Amino acid sequence: MQTAPRMTPGRRAYVEVPADPQQTRNRILQAIAVAFIVAYPFLDLLFGWQALLAFIPMMLMITLALGLNIVVGYAGLLDLGYAAFYAIGAYAAAFFTSPNSPLARVLPGSPFAWMQDFWVAMIMAVLVSGFAGALLGAPTLRLRGDYLALVTLGFGEIVPRLIKNLEPWTKGVKGMNPIGRPYLFGCQFGVDPCEILGMKLKLGMIPYYYLTLVIGAISIFAIIRLRNSRLGRAWAAIRDDEIAAQGMGINPVTTKLWAFSLGASFSGATGAIFGAYLQTISPDQFEYSTSVIVLCMVILGGTGNIWGVMLGGLLIQSFDRIFAERLTGWIHKAGALTGDPTITAAFNSFDLLKSRLLVFGLCLVLIMNLRPQGILPNRKRRETALTDLPEEDLVPEESVLIAGADVPTEKPR
Amino acid sequence: MLTFEYFLQQLVTGLANGMLITLVAIGYTLVYGIVEIINFAHGDVFMLGAFSSVTTLQALGAQAVKRVANKDQSPIPETYLWLLIALVTSMVFCATLNVLIERLAYRRLRRGSRMAPLISAIGVSFILQNVGIYWKGVSPVNFPRYIPQIDLVKAMGIDSFVRVTTKDVFVLIVTVPLVIALTLFIQRTKLGKAMRATAQDRDAAQLMGIDTNRTIALTFLLGGALAGAAGLVSGLYNNTAGFQMGFSYGLNSFTAAVLGGIGNLNGAMLGGVFIGILAAMSDGYLDARWTPVVIFGTLNLVLIIRPSGILGQDLAERA
Amino acid sequence: MTASNDSSDVVLDVTGLTKRFGGLIAVDSVDFQVRRRQIVSLIGPNGAGKTTFFNMVAGQYEPSAGRVIFNGKALHGLRPHQITARGIGRTFQNIRLFTNETLLENVLVGMHSRLKSGPFASLLRLPSQRREENEAREKGMALLHLVRLDRYANEAAGNLPYGMQRRLEMARALASEPQLLLLDEPTAGMNPQETVNMIALIRRVRDAFGVAVLLIEHDMQVVMGLSERVTVLNYGQKIAEGTPLDVQRNDNVIEAYLGRRHKRPEDEAADGGTH
Ligand SMILES: Nc1ncnc2c1ncn2[C@@H]1O[C@H](COP(=O)(O)OP(=O)(O)OP(=O)(O)O)[C@@H](O)[C@H]1O
Ligand SMILES: [Mg+2]
């Protein structure tokens, strides 16, 4: 050990934390990925990939997974009814903006007419979902992990059924439509031609793509900030060892409540955009299987690691929305190539889209049993502990005293 | 007193369904009692039990189906044998399946967090549902009407709106002895003792020379067998089976197990009958579409207000 | 120990503290005091109720009877996190670090009750939040330096060898700015060199931070070398109390440790380290 550093007021030496060597490489990869994603709609047009319409819901689902990751990955709470909050967000936005909603009868002309604006409705959706999360969490977060999971499952089942049954308000299984559209500079998203600054443009769904992208990016920034904050550390502590965390001054109930509520509020924004994008929402979009698919995305990529979650989301969503269909097509073609009618028929009966839940089920079982930490594990933990560290001499008295004295001893009371 | 008779009618239906729910709930409760895993796939094992039963029955008695199709005609004697064969095959099938599931999907996860086995169980549940879809398709299959539906109340010469049919009795004839047999097995036999010891303290049990892996497998086997029996009986009682019934029945049964006090055998019975009746009342007085909301609401309320259930003492003492 | 006149000097005052587990009385109406800046040891054979005593003071267990007064205020009914905020920090007998988090993060978690920024301040990176965060990191690194672990600040805590994990736990407990530090067997499983270092560290911590230290120990070398007072528990009951020397010579203590009285106190001193 070097000679003990003299600590002077305003010293910064201790804050310098050695840079992670992988970080630079990651930065470059990230930059390339970001450039590709930002330019995607034009590349899509240029090369005729025709996947833009698959990409938008895909990115929405990944944003949803990022929100669930707060609950499952950061705070370690298993939420099996996340789609319910998503539904609450989507329906909240629809209630405010749809001409067929019960609110449409009272809002126009009232002092609250401004609430029918999509952006306002989206913010309301965030608040309402976050509030719903707190409401469900408050009585249940003291429960043991597996019991909590079941409460969320029950909640996830109740919400879509309530939507189905409360027909006069929600339009039941038929669903709600149309839904207010986002707009910018007077251009209604998804309505062509769009007039911006006097130019008439045919943008198709491109504005939705960028809206989703922006919301996704905001989510990522927000989540990284939260993760590295006092609250984020408390989540990790609760997840790793609740008793020790309490011993460190962390209130487990409020900490979990924040996770539940913030996680839910992410799904609110996503739900609002999802509804506007599809222009129709119905209860069957928010059932148990949706919750499990989002959970699968979180777990496959690496619980607690947002890059892992995004990777998992990308894999599952691209399977679900792009490859399952194309693979099935290729298999059918391969069957036809053999020329044999029975083989062709056998190949044709094969449909990955019908078995998507089977694939997700297998995925869950395999990950849990073979690689429970997911593809990209939550960093840091080495395979083997460091055993050969030198035991450092703790005796150099002076420096220890100085270091100790640096820490305020008396707290103001 | 038509309204009272209506109430009684719902009670009868609820009781029969409650016994079926009990059989499935016992599977949850046994497994939870011993390894503290919520075997989420258990409902789907039950569903596959129903599918295996219908397959066996169809294979055995293609011509009998025609003869018994007329529901007032009393069945030919062989059908009882076939029913017995179907019952045994379904029980063996589900028992094996459940043991396999434990071996492949849960065993390695026993020592980790509570979350891991639950997630794995959800995965298994999806897999089994898809197996069900491949086996019998997405639309519900009809069960052969082997159990005649004779109204016993009327047969006794009482004129009443309430019907207690041979079907209701059939459910009781199969389920009650099974529950009694299981209780005796757990209370009286050496294996049952090993189960109770393992449930109380797995490590201590292991030290006392109990093969805990085998005991846990046995628990899954028993739970699976009961689910298999429930699969057959529910198919015959409701005349139909579909791949989604595992999820709904499973959750009803799970709610029953939690309500009674998960880990507690008597609790499962109490909870099963209660949930069966509650569902029937909700069907009868509210509307069938509200029943799931009522059941899930009950589940959540129980978990929030009294997570250890009505008879939860046993588990609390054990923990 | 009789109550002294200047009671303001007493940081922890426990009277009649009792804990029953079913029929077992793990701690049996124990009276106990710790003064400011004092290092006090709690010793006793295995299962004597020492950890249970800690858990009641720290709020992990609800006492069956008795009361705990800390800084003149009763701790009755407070949750563990509230007690930490009041100024009691602790380590655990079987180390309970947040193994997946870095050393620095572990210490920062320890600061939880001393930091204020809420989620929204963090989301917006308000200047106050950034300042607080920087100061916390700085302080965290200073604490890691104190226990000589600052080099490994970015390592996951679970990767550390045992002895270092104990030191990290101590830094984490100190991060909550306690006035009373509860250390449950801080040298358990350490080799002689590590033990010597730990003794020096504990004394230094007391001197630098002015905390009172209450430690559970089996290693008599640590107990004798460090503590100003020693309390002995046996089967939940306090059987002796006093200076290390008094306790060492106390017949009850010798009997508790050796069963029947067949050794002389002089022999016991040499033997004590085995417990
Ligand atoms: N949660 C609990 N439930 C039931 N009994 C308990 C519990 N915690 C401790 N005990 C019992 O209380 C008694 C005292 O235990 P405690 O852990 O306090 O002893 P200790 O003095 O710390 O022992 P050691 O030196 O081995 O750490 C023991 O008999 C123990 O089995
Ligand atoms: Mg102890």
C-alpha cells in the first residue's frame, strides 16, 4: 500500500473510481445501435424491409419490460399481473380521448376539456397507473414473495374481467375506439397527409416510431438514474437481503411501494401510446399471457440489467412479431420443395405462431433451470471469489485516524 | 319457496364442484406443505387428466357411446369397468406427469429463491396447455355421457324444484373415498410419516435417514393422482373438457388451498367446498361472468387479511 | 451496575429485557447499560441468548417483556429501520452483505437513513441531489479507506474473502452514523493476524467516531484486550458483570463455561479462547 494519503478539505481523490475497461467497448456498440435505431425508418423504406409496423409495438413492449424490470429485477418482487397496469394506462388514456368514452359526454365544454388532449391524457395515464400500483401495493407488499406474486396474478385477472363486464363504461369485449392521436406541429400521428410548416408529407406510422423511441429513451435514462440513486440502492438491498436492508435503515414497505408504483407508471405511458397506435383497445390484449410474455423478456435477457432486458425483449419480440411468422413460412416452403404431398401437408400443419406460448413456457423453464441469471447477468459478481487478496495492515494509525476524523461524527440533532 | 329451492340447488351443484376443487386443491397443498413451491402447473395436470380420460373412454367404448347417448337409459354393466380403467389410467398418467415435472422443472430450484420455482412452474403450465392444444385442439371436447342423470329427489317421489342427480352422487362416490384414503395414508403409513417429517424440517428428516427426494416425489405423485381422478370426474360431471380449464380450475383450487390454509389437508377440503359453493352462488345470483372476479377477489382478500388461511395454524407452527 | 447520577452519559439502558420462543426463554429479564464511547462485551456460551438480545435492541425481534431506552427515548414498537435512523448500527453474526452490489454501494446503502433525496430529485438530478450523492460517495470511500478496502470499491461484496467481508460490514454499519455500534462476533472465523487488526480497528473506530461499541465475542483475547466492561449471559440470564478481570475471576462464569467447577481461574484465562 502506498503511503497514506493526506486528506485535505475538498479532496477528490477518493471519488475517482477506476473506469470499467468494458465500458469503452460498450459505448461504441451503443453508439452504433443508437444510430441504427434512429435511422431505421428510412433504412426500412430504402431497403423495403417492411418491418416498421412490427418495430413499434416491439419497442413498446420492450419499454414495458423495462418498467417491469424495476419491480422484478431491481426490487426482486415477482409481479404476475403487470399487464393490468398496462391496461389501466391504456384505458385511462382512452377514457380521456375517445369520443365513445363516458367522459366524452361530460368533458367537452366543461372546464376540464383540456384533458382530452392526447399529451395530457398520456400524463394522466402515467399518474393513474402509478396510483393503481401504489393502491395494490400498499396492503400487499408485506406479504412473502410467492404470496405477493399470487396477489398480482389475481389482480391481473380481475382487471381485464372488470373491463369486460363493465360494458356501459368500457364497451366490454368490443373494446374502445377510436382513441385520440398524438400530434406535433399540427400533424396528427398516423393521419396522412400530414401538414407541417405548410409542407404536405406522407409519413405513415413513422411519427409513432419516433414517439415510441423517445419514450423508450426517456425510460432508459430515468431507470438508470433511479438505479443509481438512494432509492435504487435500497431496491437492490431489499432484493439481496431484506433483514440486512432493514438493519441499514431501509423501510422495506415504502421502498417496495415505490418500485411497484414507478414500475406501474412506466406501463401507463406505454399503454397510452399503444392504444393511440392501434386506435382500438380491448380487454383481451391485457390478459395473463401478456404479463407472462413481458416477464419472460425480463428474465431471458438478464433480470436487473437493463441492457439484458432490452436484449431479452428484442429476442422475444422479434420472434413473436417477425421470425415466428417468417420461420413458419420458410418451413412451409421447405415442405413444398420436397414435392411429396404428405410431407408438404405435415410441414404445412406446423405453425410457430400457434405455439408461441409453448416457446415462452419452454423459455421460462429452461432459463430458470439452466441460467437463472439470464443471458446478460446483472454484472459484477465473479464466478469465483477473490481469495488471494493481501490482508492489509490496518495499523498505520495516523492515516486511519485522519480518515476517520473526516467523517462527521456527530449528527445534528 | 322457489327461491329457497333455488338456493338449495346451487348448494348441491356447489358441493359437487367443491369436492372436485378439493381434489385439485389437495395437490397444491401437499406440494406446498412439503417444498413450499406453488406448483402452478397443477391445474394443467388436471386438465391433461381430463384429456387422458376422454381418450381412454373413447378408445374403450366407441359403441357404448351410442348406446348410452340416450341419457335416461341405464348404462350397460361394462361401462363401470371402463370407468374404472379410465380412472386408474388417468391417475397413473397424472401422477407420472407430476413426478416428471418435479424432477425436471423444480428439483434444482428447491434451495434458491421462492421466485425461481414459481417462474419455472408458470413455464410448465404454458407447456402443458400447449400439449393440451396439440392433443385435443382448442375447442372443448365432449365427454361421453356414461353417468346417467337421474333425478333422485323425483325418484324418491318428492316433488321439488331441486334436483340431486346420480351425477352429483357419482362425484361424491369417487372423491370422498379418495380424500379419506389419502388422509389415512398420510396419518397411518410409514411413507406418510416420512412426508410429515419432511414437511416439518427437510434437513432434520434427511438426517434421520429419510430419503427426502423420494418423499417429495411421492408427494407430487399423490397430488398428481388426485388431479387425474378429478380430471375424469369433472369431465363426466360437466360433460366437457377444454385446454383452458386447467387455468381456471387451478386458480379456484389454489384459492381454496390458500383459503383453508395452504399446507393443511383439512383446510384444502374446507376451502374446496367453500369455493365450490361460492362459485355456484355467484353463478346463480350474480352472473357467471362475475364468478372469476369473485374468486380472485376472495383470493386477494384472504392473502391480504389472513395469508395463513382459516386453518393456517399448522403452517405457522412449522415456519 | 448501579444507575449513575449523570444518566445523560448512558447511551443504552435496558431493563428487564426478556424474549420467549414458545417455552424457551432465550433472554431472561436482563438489565444492561452502555455509556458513551464505552466498549462493552457480551459473552456467554453458545445459545446463551446474545444474538437474541441484539435482535431485540435492533428491533428485529419484539421483546416479550422489558424496555430498551436509547439516548433517553424508548425504542418500543419501532421497526428496525427506524432504530437504525435513531443511531444504532449493527453487523450480523453470519455476515449479511449485499453480495451482488459493490463495496461502495454497500456502504452507501448503510448511509440510507442519513440521505434525503427522493426519487423525483434523483430523476431530475437536482443540484441538491447531486451534491448529496457526491458527498455520500466521498464519505463512502473514506469509510472504505478506514477499513482498508478502498482499492476494491468497485468489486462485488460477495467476491471478498471472509475477513474483508467482516470489515466491510463494519464500514457499512458505520455509514449510518451510529452512536451505538452492535458487533456480533466481529472476529469469528478470522486468523490471528486478522483478529489483531480487527481489535485495532474497533478501538480506532471508537476513538475516531466517538461511538459506543457493544460486541458479542467468543474470543477471550478480543474481549480482554478491548472491553472496558463485560457482561456474561448464560441460559438467557445475566450471571456476571464487571471489568474483564472481575468477570474472569467470577465463579459463576467459570462454572458456566466449564460446567462443573474443576479448574482454577488461572487455568481458565488460558482456556477461554476456545469459546
Ligand atoms: N427465531 C427463533 N426461534 C426460536 N428459537 C430461537 C430463535 N432465535 C434463537 N432461538 C433460540 O434462542 C436461544 C438463544 O439463541 P441466540 O442465537 O441468541 O444465542 P447466542 O448466544 O447468540 O449463541 P451463539 O454464540 O451460538 O451465537 C437458542 O436456544 C436458540 O435456539
Ligand atoms: Mg449469536
